[in-house]
Amino acid sequence: MVPPCLLTYSRRLFPDSGAQGVLTLDALSTAPSLSVNAVVPKNFDYTPKANLEEDPPEDDPSTSLLSGYALVKGTSFYSLGISLSGLMSGIQSEFGIMFSRLALDLRIGGTLGVLGLTYWISGAWNSSNQRTGVDVNINSSAEGVALTIKCVNLFSFVYPPYLALIR
């Protein structure tokens, strides 16, 4: 019996490329799985000011979140691999795009396995302090369609240090 754990090992595949190989052992559920993936990230910047050597100042109106500037700069990636997990084993592929200025992560992927095609669409937003976030996932397989929505809001209260000295 394997204790509940999630182990991930990642390594750059080529010295002159951002491609990575990722090996993951997931023993958190009742059906452990092993997956091997190749992930290829690519940064993009379609801003008209992309040729400048330095970023524009934060108070520049052209860089506000409503200006569309936040949607033209980020990172995209695709991955291809295999997953070994009993009847859920198969070939998996995923494409994603991350807009760092918006802290938004969008993904679409699928697995072609023993039980047929499974695919998913997901989106996640997290605040800059990682205390507030929303994750939405839609999974579809031969068993049906599942919608998962997770909202997180962690309040933190900061007390002045001198309150610890008062009795």
C-alpha cells in the first residue's frame, strides 16, 4: 500500500529549449497513477510597445487592465504524454494560455484511453496575494459531464505586535 502522496519530477529536455519532461506519481486517490509528459511553453508579447527595452510604467493608461493590454502578453504551452492509471490509462494532450497581468489561466485538454475520449476545459483566477481565487472545471467522459466550481477567500487579520504585550 502506497501512502497518500503526490511526487513530481521535472527536467529541461534540451539545453537551448524551454521544453520540459515531467514525471508525476499521484497516489492521493484510491487509484494511483503515473504520467509522463513533455511540456513546451512559449512566451508571447503582441503589444505595440514590445520593441521597447523597458516595460511601460504601471500608471500609463495604455497598460490598464481595461485597455486590452493585459490580454496581449503572457505564456502559452502545450503538452503531450501518457498516463497509466488502470482503466483510465491513455494518451493525453493539453493546451493552455496564461495571462500573468490578469493572473488568469485557461486550459483545454483531453485523454484518449481505454474507456474512450475524456476532455476538459478549465479556467482559474487567483489574486496577487494568493488568498482569493476562483477555479472552474468542466470534465466530460463516457460517465457524464461534471462541473466543478471552487471559490477561495481567505481573510487574514493583522494585529499590531504590541497587542501581544498587553495583558
